[in-house]
Amino acid sequence: MAQGGGPADPKLLEELEELKKHEEEARTEVLRLQNIIRKYRIMSKFKEVRTRERHQYKIDNLKQQLTSNTTLWEQLAEGEKREKILK
């Protein structure tokens, strides 16, 4: 810029405007990338929760099967006792 408050150099003004334009583009890109990162984090959290729930469902199912199997073994043992008594 010129000294003493005179008119500024047109090349400097043009360069300043170009820098402002690039700064705005850079800020827009940063905001876009921040949005992508935020969405990725949310998606990862949902995936983690879904995986945890799926594993918990499998564990609960296996516990139920184990309980059923235990009951069946007990019933089988009682049947065998009765069979021995009847013989």
C-alpha cells in the first residue's frame, strides 16, 4: 500500500483479494472435512454399539441353550433313575 494514505497499488489489492478468496475456500474445505470426521465418528460409534448388542444377543442365546441343556440332562437323569427303580 502507498504511504501517506494515497491509493493502494492495484497489484497488491488484487493479491489481497486472491488471498481472501483462497482463505475462504480453505475455510470451506476445513468445515467440510470436519463434517466428514464428525459423521465418521458417529458411524463408528453406531457400529460399535451394534457389534456389542450382537455379541450380547449371542451370549444371551447361548446362556438360554445352556439352561435348556441342563434341564434336559436333569430330566434324562431322572428318567434313568426311574428306569433303574422299575427294573
